[in-house]
Amino acid sequence: MKRPTSPDDLRLWSMVTSTIHPLRGQGARRTKSPEPPPVSDPLEPAARIPVPSPATVKPVVKGPLDPIEPRRHRRIARERDPITAHIDLHGLTQDKARALLESFVLQSWREGSRAVLVITGKGLRGDGILRRMTPEWLASPRLREAVAGVSEAHRQHGGEGALYVALKRRG
């Protein structure tokens, strides 16, 4: 979410842009800069900004997802908890892989899946970008309500090149 530009930011920006000169041979580009709002007297009391009540503020959860609980991981690996869907991200760009992953996870969750397999591959030296980024993408706020945990898959399901994704029950 983009925060509104403060008067101090606008004043600082106008100071910076006033010191910039185009390179020789380059014409100056004309852009319309926003007019800074009038500066209020620092001794005046600040305008009252409404503060949302605690009931309307949702906590922001950041950081990586928890790993899948060991018992559940074992049940998935031994196929007692069936893997109901899988997706292979090999050969995709990061943007395409992320978009496909998000839609796949949300669709699987809506359909009531409890465990899915995401195949990322290992990369050339075992440090592939998709392998590294997938857990971060799964921890994004958009997928937090659906994803319960992520763990490396068992060898029979792809090992280091695949992830088990445990999904939450729909409420």
C-alpha cells in the first residue's frame, strides 16, 4: 500500500529536482512536478488524524511460513494424506511461475485440497531461483489464509526439487 506523500517529502523532492541539470546534448524533459502544499506553522496543533479502532486493524504476519508438522509431513510422504494436485514450475520465468503458483494454490484450497506438491527443480547447482523464491511466494499475504506450512518433499516425490504445501481447511 502506498502511503500519501507528506509535505516534508514534497519539499525535499522539490529541492532535489531543482539541483538536477540535463546532460550535454540532451534536451530537458518537462514533467509536471506536484506543488508542495502550504507549510503549516510548527507551533500550531497538528490536524487530528482518525486512528482506526483495534477491531478493524488486521495483524500483518511477516516472515517465512512454518514447516509442516512432522506427523503430517510423514503422512503426506507415505501417501496417507493424499497429494491431490501438483504443479511443475520448471522452465518458467519468475513472474509466470509466481502467477501460476498463486492461482494453483488458491484453486486447490477452494476445492478442499489439504496437500499439494510444487515441483520447482533444483537449478543448475542446486540453488535455483524458483527453488529459493517459492517459499517466499507461499508466505505472501495473498496466500497466508490458504497455506498452513511448507516442507521439502520426500525423495519419491522429488526431494530437494519439490515442496509439500499443506493447506488449511476452508472456514
